[in-house]
Amino acid sequence: MMNRFAILVLLCLGLQACMKRKYADLVVHNAVIHVLDEENSLGEAMAIKDGKIVEVGPERQILNKYRWGKSIDAGKRHIYPGLTDASSHIIYAFMETFQQPGTDKVDFNASVKLLQKQLLRYGVVEVHEMGIDSKEFELLKAADAKGILKLKIYAALNPTEDNYQFAQRFGMYRTQNLVLRGFQFGIEKASEEDFNQVTTWAKRCAELNYQLTLLPSSNWKLDELRRELAQLYSINPDHRWRFIHTFDVTKDFSTILKQNGVYSIVPCQVVADSSFIAQSKPVNKHISVNFQEIISGFGVFALGLNLNSEVLNPYQNLHTFFSQNQLAITKAETGETYRLTLDDAIKSVTIWPQFAAFSEETRGALTEGMEATFFVAKFPISNDVSLQSNASVMTFIRGEKVFDAQEGY
């Protein structure tokens, strides 16, 4: 009788202990989790509920604290926040990739599905589309409305009058997977007319609460923009201008804009054009110095991977970015060598692009309360040549598995 009573007590205690444990939809454990907080913390397990991170911590702590609907043993693999391409023209790949049989028409939605799957298999969860027209944005809107979009697309329009009128009608457009909030303007000749146009489009962006992305030519003069940029920043101190292909930024200039500026550096054209590599070695060395100045001046920079139908593997571009010619330079006068750290390079394709897109409070890191948008990497991200063959084992967006290498989707 006593034995039966003892067993009943133990069962009750066990049931009570289970009931006290917190519930999580998903627990991922036996992992190396790159949280990307200020301390660059690493976790071993994380609990996820309602598409958000509940807690990241040691293995035993998470497993003892939570009961779960599903669990994943990551097999000691490294987990990172989903990758973001901060300067892309993926829309052209969507427009060209999937041609309907027997016609010259392209099935846009089929293209989105095909290329999206390829990006998810590499852990890419977001692209910043820098320069589209209103008709192309309408195609993205329709794909999003049909539930086709899994990737998040943050878009900036080309600076045309038609697009401006479109933006006036729509304002700042936002769904979970599609955002319209900007114009991209190219400075071609660094002429007075170009700078007047910058002023015009900057004021229009301020009117619409849009972001302005500047794509300067090689001979533009930063000094000529100082006064106007400073004045426009006073209108909206959290505007977060982007400067793409900006290789001649000085510390003095960054002092003016360091509170609210984001630089989207796009060195990845060297991946697609080997002749450009040979021609651009001096430029790449200059980029390396500026990486240091940008980080010291702004604390962030967002890396554009320039993914397209020819290059969908972000690790090819990251390897180029990690190469000796691009990351290190020795100053002859001091003998000092400047090199971008691996942690900073990872942040440039995760949390920092989210700052560029005004989403750093919800996505880009794996801290408590953030979106559970992440991927389990086949190999740790490193500056080794093997980086080029990396891929995602599983990719999750808001806690939902959207790619699994073993299951083939």
C-alpha cells in the first residue's frame, strides 16, 4: 500500500513539475548560436514562441526550463540570424528567369518561387532592392498578396516623376514581407544640376518619410553636399541616408553624419568580373581603409551582396569580401595593418542592414523578443576558402521552417 502511495506522490510531483515548465513552440538545442548582441554572446539552445525568441542560453538551462511542441537537435552546428543583402537588383532576376513555354512571356511568380528557394537554401532571408519602378513594385505586391513571398523585400524606387506620384499615393507601404520606403538617386557627373537634383529628391523623401540612397560617381565631391545634408538631417534626424559605392569618405565627413548615416558598401561586382579584380586592386585597398573609418565614425555599415540570377550564392561574394586584397592594408608611414574583423563582417549582412532598413528592433539578432529568423549553417562562417561551399541546413522565418536541405524544400 505504501509503495502505491509513494508512486502516486512521485507521479503527482512529476506532473506538477511539467506544468510549471514554460511552453515554447520550438526549442533548438545542441548548437552554437550567434546572438549578435553587444557582447557577441554565444548560446547553446533557444526557445521560440509565436515566431519570436523567448530565451537563448546554456543547453541544460533551456531544456530544464521549457516544454515544447517541437525540438531540433542542431548537431553542434552554428546558427546565425538570417542573411540580408543590403543592395540588390533581384527584381531583374525575377523578371527574366522563368520563361513560359512557347512564349516570350516570363512567369513572374514562378521566378519568385524558384529564386527565393535558392536564396533560402543559403540562409538569405531579406534583400534590399535598390531601384525599381512602380510597375515592378505592383508585381511584388501581387506576389505578396498571394502568399508567394517568403523573403522580405525592402524596396527603393527610381527617381522618376511617375514613381514620385506613385509614392505620393501609396506613402510608406509595409507588410511582413514587403516594404516600400525610399528613392535611389545616382550622381553621374557631380555637376551643379546633379546636386540640385539631390536636394529635390532629399526634400521629397523628407515629405514622404522615405529614405534616400545616393549612388555617387567616382568624381563626386562630398564637400559640396555637406551643408545641404546637414540641413536636411535637421528636418529628420533619423533619416539614415545610404551611400552606395562610396570609396572616398573621410572621417571629417562622417563626423557630420555619424549619428544617422548608413553606408551600404557594394564591392561584390569583383565576383562576377575577374578583369575588374585586376583593375581594382588599388581601389579595394582604399575600401579597406574606409571600412575602418566607417565603423569608427558610424558604428555600422551594411554590405550589399548584389545577388542576381548569375550569382545567388552569398558566400562567393563574402569570400571575395574576406580576401586579403579587400580586408587588409598596411600604412607605409606607420606600419599599421587595418583588417575588418569576422564579427563585423557577419554584422554587415545581419543586424546592420536591419538598421539600414529601420528594423533593428525586430530582426537581425537572436536576442529576446526578436523575430526567430535564422539559419543553421552547414559550416561556421569564416574567412577560409571553404566559405564558398557553405549553405543552410535549415532556414526559419518568424519561427516557421521555410527550407530544409534533407527534406528538399
